[in-house]
Amino acid sequence: MNKAKIIFSGIVFLILLFMLAPVIITFVVAFNATDLVVFPPASFSLRWFVQFFLNSDFLDSTRISLVIATVATLIVLFLSIPAAFSIKKYEFIGKRTVEIFLLSPLFIPRILVGVALLVFFVKLKILGSLAGIILAHIVILIPYGVRLLLVGFYGIDPSLEEAALCLGAHPVKAFLKVTLPLLKSGLVGAAMFSFIISFTDILLALFLCGPKTVTIQLRIFNYLEWHHDPFVAAIGVIQIIGILIGTVVLEKTVGLERLF
């Protein structure tokens, strides 16, 4: 039994190592002192990290991506809460159709969504604008927001809100004071997934970004066409560290076990 357990643990370790290998290699390459992507590096340096913080184009693109992801996430949460709540609580004609419609962007390849939005935004004359890109991100994020909040609503005991109503609380007050606080983990999960998906998007950016709205992922994509140095690896490490910090904050505030 112990031998089988050791073998199983070894297999799991190898699988995890295989999955983490690209991240480990990226971390090591990012500290390479030379202009070539070499693994393992002959010498180490922070030059590529310094170059990122001194590069105004990449810093501007990072700021644009953060603004897009933040605004899109907040709007998606604002729209997804009433949508998920209505689907959970009420029975109405076409309910299943509404659910499928809200989840439909998940079933359509992202590249087709990008082409469709490109044609649509040209008609609206908002192609390349910040508002247009945020609107496009809302379209692809709504399914994640609705689905994760639906799971959160289904995990709440309805008798708690009913008790508040029986004690004389107004339905809106009962929702805000009882249901919404219990939805905390669902809200955090929806916000986290929405933000990450928006920030890391590249397919929509290829179709919809303009000269003044180049996101960080598109900036990286364009850079890789002409350069083959560890600079992009350094940017990847910065993004990974940002995600790790966000994960630690989630663990301290909500708890990953409760969240998932």
C-alpha cells in the first residue's frame, strides 16, 4: 500500500512539474544578462525588469489594460448580479432561453466574436476606442459573471432572506443586508476570473485596438514579431507576481477553499 502511494505521489509530482516547467523556465530566463534567450543563463541581471519600468510604451499599455479590465469587471458584476438573482429566484417564460443567451459567448470561438464586433464597431464608429474595447470585454465576460454568481446564489440558504422578510425588512434591504454579504465568495470569484480574462485577452485586441488603445498583451505580441530577447519573459514574471499577490490577498480576505 505504501509503495503504491509513493508511486502515485511521484506521478502527481511529475505532472505538476511538467505543468509548472514553463513558468519556472520563464522566471529563470527573465534574469538572463545577455540579449539571447538561453536556458540556463550564463549570467544573471535585472536589466530586463529595469527596461520594462523605463519603457513608456509598455507602461502605457499596462495602464490601458488595467483600466479596461477594472471597468469591464465592475460593469459585468453590476449586470450579472440582477441577472443571476432573477434566474435563480423567478420562473418566467423563456427562462432557459435567457440562460443560453447569456452563456452564448462561451460557445462561439473568440476569433469569430472579434470579427463580428469589428464589423459592428465600424458601423458605430467606435472601433479602436477605449469604450469599444470595454464593451467588447463585457460581452465575453458576462457568461463567467452570471455562471459564477448563479453558483453563489444556489449556495445560499433561501430561508435566511425569508426570515429577514418575515421580520419586516423590505425586499431590497433584505437582499443588501442578508443575501449580498453571503454572496461574497461568488462576487470575488466572478471578479477575479473576469479581471484575469480581460487583462490577458489578445484575440479581441488584435481586431479592436487602435493606435491609442494598445493593450499590454497586444504590445507583447507586436514586440515578439521583431525581437527575441528575455524582455517579454521579464514582463511575464511581473504579471505572474501580480497574480500571486492577488491570490495571497484572496486567501487572507476570503479564503481560497471557500472561494472554489
